[in-house]
Amino acid sequence: KAGVTQTPRYLIKTRGQQVTLSCSPISGHRSVSWYQQTPGQGLQFLFEYFSETQRNKGNFPGRFSGRQFSNSRSEMNVSTLELGDSALYLCASSLGQGEDIQYFGAGTRLSVL
Amino acid sequence: QKEVEQNSGPLSVPEGAIASLNCTYSDRGSQSFFWYRQYSGKSPELIMFIYSNGDKEDGRFTAQLNKASQYVSLLIRDSQPSDSATYLCAVNWRTGGFKTIFGAGTRLFVKA
């Protein structure tokens, strides 16, 4: 069974640009969560989606948004990039229906110059 | 403010010893508890999950949960150099969906 797939693996952008990251969950998993990992702040929860609906959101500015499609694939968008957005962005999937064990993808490393 | 606290370490143990990793959390409403292992440059890998008070064993790993004292721990028996990694404690709050808060992680070094 394939794991969680994140694309692209690496991205380099400049300040002010926007970026879209993609996550394909494990087959059968309907919940997708997004996290930002930086050396200073550790792993921080961005948001969780289930059946195309955002169920929970972390404490990030509105520049960070996401969506989920009917096939459970999810995208995360960051607009007006700032230097501080440089991080490893991780996606995790779970069954989501009464079960919250999450499995992580390999991540997308975003560098903002 | 929900918080999850871990000693950042590094924790250094000799090969074959027991490594003990601890985690405390701030909110009694927490419902699910997880330990992940993360090697440098890699994504977190699930090791254990525990929902109820007490111990849960899986191979060389034992997770311990004490909800009254708001702590969860991970014991690694017969530690191996390949166990050297950062161990992340994660706590879920089920609020319709769920929200996960991670601790900052404890770096473990197992000396051969």
C-alpha cells in the first residue's frame, strides 16, 4: 500500500510569490493534516481536512490556506511568501473517522529567498 | 493554550541500556498520545500510540500514560545506535476533527 505522497520535494521561491504544495494520502484515508517544521518552532499544526471540509485550524495567518478534493488529495497554498516561511512542510493522513493515527509524507522543503 | 513539553536533551545512553523519554501536556481534555521518531532530514515515523492509562508494549518500546499527572513516556529497551534520533511526543485533541500539538522533541544518542 502506497504511503503519503507529497510533491514537490523541494521548492525555491522569492519573497512575495505564492506557492502550492500537494499531498496524496494513503488510500482509504480521508483526513489530511498539514504541519510546518522549523528549527526554531518545531512541528506546528496548520490545519486538518476531512471530506473536503476544514475541521481544525492552527494559529497561522490567513496567507496559509488549504483545500481538499473529493479524492481526499489536499493542497496547501501560501501567498505573499516571507523569508520566515522557509520550512519543511509536512502532510499527514489518517482514516479520520473516529481514528486519528497519522502517517507522514516525506515533506516539501520550501526555501524563500 | 495547549502545550506539550519535552526535555530537548540530548539524552545519551550506552548501547544495550534503557532510554527513558518523557513528555508532559497541559490540557486534561487530551485524548490521544503518540510517539514519533525523526531522523535528521527525514519525516516523523510513528512508533507508538496510546489512548488509555497504563503501559503499552510493542517490541523494545513501551509507552506509559498517566492522565492524572498529565504525562506520557516512552521506554526503549536494549537501545541500539540505530535508535539515535529525535523523538517527538504528540497529543491530539478531538474537537469534531482533531488538532495535534507536538513537543519540541528529545534528541537521543545511543553510544556503541
